Amino acid sequence: MAQRQSAALGNSTPTAADDGDATTHQMQVLEFELGAETYCVDIDYVSEIVDRGSLTSVPNAPAYVEGVMDLRGRTTSIVNPKTLLNVEDTGEASRIVIFDPKRFEDAAAVGWLVDEVDQVIRVSMDDVEEPPMEHGDFIEGIVRRDDDLVVWISPTKTSDS
């Protein structure tokens, strides 16, 4: 998983951190809610989290682009990942996860509209499974945690969709 993710960034090594055990690698992920499900993204992509503000519509934009906003003098595209993932839109999105533009090939300023931001946690790569079905390249894997499953998404892939 981590190698596939790093390849998208043009890196040759995974971003996982060694926790002392040579067989176990851990990564930090940001967990967030979309509808009734929990998703996560590698924290290395995240620049900041902001409250949803006023968005300006963009004519002829793809359906997944909610609009743009001015974030500290930079025009930032706000994407609704619910549209990309076919998640029911409950209209409860109140937060925006802003990604580090340096992590994108085109240095795009992008944010995801999410219902709620939960927490940053460490995930053992041993707990990450391949997606059970073909969902495009933007799903990195499924994280098994206690009795829950968390879908791991790659922001560099969804912005190209």
C-alpha cells in the first residue's frame, strides 16, 4: 500500500515510520466522517482543517467540485468526496480538510468537504487490507480497527478524477 501511495508522489520510499519492530510499519492518518462511514487520509497530505465558509460556485466545474474559496490569499478548490465515492449527501458537511499543495504534481490548492473530523491515529500497515472490489485508484485500502473498518483514500488520485 505505502509503496503504491509513494509512487503517486514520485517518491521511491514509503512514508511509513518504523516503530522499532522491523516487521511493523505505522503511518499517521486523519480520520473523518462522510455520511455514516469513517474514512482516513495520510496525515502527511494534510495542511490544515478549517470550518466551512462561503464557497463560490465555478460554472461548468465537475460535479464533485463544490466551489472555490479564498484561503489566505490563495484560491482553493473545494471537492466533495461524497460525490466521488457515491456516499449519500446528508448536507451536514461542516469542515474542510485542506491539503498541502506541494504534495500534488500540479501544486493545486485543494480541500475536501467532510461532515466531521475525528482524530489523528497511528495505523499499523499490518492492519491495512486491499480494497475488496475495484473502486478506482483513489482507495488505498481498508483499515481494520477493533470492530470497525475505515476506508483509506488518496487525495492525489481523487483530485485527478
